[in-house]
Amino acid sequence: MISIVYTTIEENLSAEQLHAIDDRELTRRIKKMLVLELVSGMLDELSPEQMENFDAAVEGRW
């Protein structure tokens, strides 16, 4: 997980931009990245039927 956060930050922010972000904002951004990675991993484990249900719920069809 640390490598994902590090790589994402390295690819998207310069050192100056990173230093300009206050700690609370940086924490918020890192939490969002970790949640996205966790949810993404969980979706990989769904059966086709479960995935269809998930898609329907996200699209408001469920």
C-alpha cells in the first residue's frame, strides 16, 4: 500500500506541490487513495452476479 501511495504522489505532484499541501489535506488525499485501492481489490473477488448487482446499485437500478 505504501508503494501505491508513494508512486501516485510521485507521478502527480512535484516536491514543491507536495510541501505546499497541509497535513490534513494530505491525510485526506492518502485516505481516499487507500479506500479506492481497497474497494478495487474487493471488486476483483466478486462473482459475475455480484458484480452485476454492484453495478446496478451504483447506477441506481437496484
